[in-house]
Amino acid sequence: MISYIFFYLFVSVLANDKSNEIKSRIFYGESVKIEDYPFYAGLANCGAAILSDVWILTAAHCVVRVPRLANYVWVGGESYANSKKVTYNQVIVHHKYKYDNIIPLHDVALIKLSEPLELSEKVKPIKLPSTQSTGTKIALVGRGVDETNHISENLKKLDLVRLSPEQCLTYIPFDPILYNIVKQNLKFFGKAIICAKREEDLPSICQGDSGSPLFSNDTLIGLASFGGPECAENRLGFYVNVQSYVPWIKQHTGL
């Protein structure tokens, strides 16, 4: 059974600005080519999604305390080694971003690159959602430390199932604080946060996969936001529901 420590520790690790303590993990994922998911971008401690030749979308906690020397985005490759490193000079964090007890709320941020990307078969924007997604079959791409406890040489993909807030509750252990937060805020979770897990009884995301794109076909659905610290045991993942933030994104980017 997943302990309630799952939630307390994960969000505290994510809030830590020491990049060596924020590791990306997709366990037992399928290795994929960047040409199949050219919208993926990597940060020093997280993942992100390419929205245009100058705009990148990620989780707010990935950029709120990043040292100036870490202001880079990596694009166009399965690994950091074969990706192009691009600098960015502007970050726009959602004005309502905060932690409510143990849960990051409005965990979304925009990154503006210093120069436009050269779009290609390996570097392409992903579409923003035009309506609220109702499908349950979704997927995530990311890279980093995997089940071997080493940095993956490849981009990894996970197939996931979207859960309703009520279904999600059944996978959360009964802890008075966490359980009540989720139960009392089911409407917010239904609108602004996506809960998802794998169909198989296997782990999914962990620290550092934050900001990585959750998608359906060619449309961005969410951004990895929080999960748990015991990567080999985690089953649930929580994601920013991007559709709820499309007006905010368009306001700041003009997309």
C-alpha cells in the first residue's frame, strides 16, 4: 500500500532547488524516438512541452528557484547528449501558483527562449487543447533515471489511464489530512488537476518528471506535477490540466 508519506515527501523534494536532488524517473517505460514526440523538451531538472518556436510550457515548481546558470532547454534529442541546448531569458509563473498544505496549485509556467528554435522533424510544437478532453487513454514522455537507477539513454513513454477524482480517491490511503484535502476539493481536482495511473500494476512517474507532457494523439493534455518519492512503488501521478490554463497561456504568448 502506498503510504501517505508518498505525497508529503514528493512535493517537498520537488520544492527543493538542488538539481541533484530532483531526478527524473519513468520506470519500465518504452524507449521511443524524438521524431515521434518532437514536442518534448528537457530542463536541467524537469521536462517540458514545446508550444511554439519561442515558447515552452512546464510546471511552475521546475523554474521558481532555478539558478541562473541552469537557464537552458534541451530539444531535438532522445538524451541530453544528442539534444541542442538553448538558453531562455524569461519565465512567467502563474499568478496563483502556491502550495496548499502538501499540494501545488496552479503549477504551470511559461518559458520564453532567447532565440527562436529551428523547427524540424525532431523539434515541433504540440497543439493546445481546444476543449476539455474526455478520453481516458493518455500517454506521457520523459527521460532520466529509470528502473536501473541510471540516467536513461533514451526518451521514455508511458501509456496511462485517466481517473476521475472519485476513482483517484480509492487509490489514496486514508490519511485524514490528504484524504480530506482531495475529497473536499473534488471540483478543483476535476477541473485543474488530472489523476492518472498505468493499466498494469507498475510504477509510473517520480521526482523530476515534473513538467513532462501528458498528451493524447497530437494534443497536450497535462504536465506532470506531483506523485511520490518511492519510485518503485508509486502508482498514481497528478498532472496539471492544461485545458484549464489555455486562456492564461494565450494571454501571455499570443498563440
